[in-house]
Amino acid sequence: MRNIKTITEQYREGDFEKRLNLFLECPPLRDEFMQIEQDETSDRSTHLSQAAENQIHRKYPYTRLLKCCQSSIS
């Protein structure tokens, strides 16, 4: 029999199909699985927004200066 820690690690490391199977096999752990999904989604969106902001600043380096000045003017 697998323990909860092992199952959640398998879920984190699994692909879509593996995650779906674990989700269906282990109804008591569904809340924990949903929390893992939400955490990963927020991490991805944070990473993507930071990457997009870095691209803008590389293309238009003065925007970083404007952002700094706007906060002191307000």
C-alpha cells in the first residue's frame, strides 16, 4: 500500500495521464491534488509575467526608469 506522501510525489512528477489516474484512484486526496495544480498554475503565471516584463525592459530600457519615476511622483 502506498502512503500519502508517495502518492502526492507521484502526482507532482506525473504527466497529465498519470495525474488523472491518481485523481480518479484517490478521491480522499483530491483537495490536495487541486492545491498542487493551483500552486503550479500561479508559479507558471508569475514566471511568465516576469519573463514578459524582462523582454519589455530589454527592448525599451527607459521603461524601467519611467516606472521608478512614476512611483516617486504619485
